Amino acid sequence: MRFKLRQMEVFRAVMLTGSMNGAAKLLFVSQPAVSRLIAHAEQSLGLQLFARDKGKLTPTPEAQRLFEEVGPLFEEALRIDELARDLAARPEGALTLCASPSLALNFLPPAIARYLELHPGVRLKFHTTLLADMAHELLGRKAELAISVLPVDHPNLVVEPLATGEMVCILPEGHPLAAQPRVSLAQLAACRLVLYSRNIPFGQLVAAAFQRAGVSWSAAVDIMRAEVACALVRAGAGVAIVDQFSVGGQGWPGVVARPLRESIPLSLSLARSRFERPSRQVQRFVRLIREHVRGLPDLKTPG
């Protein structure tokens, strides 16, 4: 191998920090050691990676191209290293989950806490991801299981329905509409609206609902995440429409959720790669999350 893994690590650090000294601090090594490794890499590759002018480094086009490839490779090497550490330190292994961002606010934390209580020997890795990136996360083995608040459609994924819910409106405590059991889109359109941007799936769902109802609307604030909507509503910036999972459970103090008269349904799904056999940890978590859903009275489960 002409480009050694250690050389890749140092090269990546220099590209990230912009200097030999910055790379040395990032890697906790000496600056001369970084300089030697970069020089050896250039010699073995037969490429100039950096133009040097009075101590300033400028990446060459070849370095930029290499950096694009080294990043994903280095992440994969780290993943394998973590796996090896887990196999040695945790006999029960690890479980890597990803989920739609709104599910991480109130819906998933109780289920994750219960899983860790039942299986303390498992290392759980959890992160949020957008719907557009979910298939890449699973097929790239960055996650073993995904929980999505919107339908996932990909030929190389196994997708199973988990539950159905709906969008709700959220209002600041004391708002006149909070006294009603259900709120219409027409009533909301008369208020200052905090809505999902129309270039994301949630925003498209809400826009389609207003159009079906024949209601004209205009958002005062465009947002991308449910927690931002909740924070703005609590501060009195307006009223919003979010998925019920982001405000379920303990909810948000100072924020009231009410069903919509015009239902905007949502379908929770479990997804995994078709090319990976589900591990014991994945099977355990799937059973637990299904039990968790059955214990929530405001959700409907398949079958």
C-alpha cells in the first residue's frame, strides 16, 4: 500500500486544520512528526500535496481530490476500530440506531432507557438523520436500524410498519384556541404561523393539507426542526403544526398540543438493510419498541 493508513490520518488532519501545527495538536503528536509523515506520503505517492509559501500550506488539486476519498475511508476505519474495541470490552456487543430528529425528543428516549436497563452490557450508539439520508446510513452500515416518522421507500431496505399517528397544532398556554378540543386549519391560518419549510417532507405534508382544505396561509417563520417550532411557540412567536411524537410524553412546558380537525396522518416505520441479517440486539430493540408503542394510547399499531 503506497498510501498508509497513518499517512491518511495525518493528511486528513492537515486538511481539516489547515496547518502542520494544527494537525499536530489534533493528533497529540509533534509538529516535526506530522511534517515527516506528509513528506513521506508525497514521496511514496509521487504527488505534491501542499504548496508551501513562507510556512503557509495550500492544498493542491490532487490533495483536494484525495481528501474527498480519504474522509469516508477513514470513517470506515474508525467504525471497524470501534467494533473491535466493543468485541473485546462488551461481550454482548453494540447496537447502532438512527431516527428521524423529532422522534429523539420525547418518543424514543423512554424506549432507549428501558433497553439499556434490560441490557446494560450493550453499547448503544444513537443519532438522528433526515429521511433523505436514511437509506445511505443503513446501506453504508452507519446504522443497523432506523426509526422513521415518514414512509421510507427503497428497494434495498426491509421496511416494517410500526405505528400511525398524525400532525398536531401547538399553541402557547393561554392561547384562545387552546380551549378547543380540535383546531381547524382555517383558524390557524388567521394566526401568526411557524411552519416547516416547504422544501422538506413535513412542510410538503402541511402545505398539501392547507390546499386540500381550500385555506390560504402564509408562514411568518420557516423552520426545519420540531424543537425549534416548540421553542418559538413557547416564546410567543406564533402557533405551529408539528408531528405528535415531538410533543408527546412529557411534552414542552408552556406549550399546548391540540389535534387538527383536518387530519394529517403519519406512518412510523422500522427500516434496515436487506443485505444485513438483523443482529440479536436489533431483534431485541424491535420487540421493545413495539411494546413501547402498544403502551401509548394515542397511537395505532398495525394488525
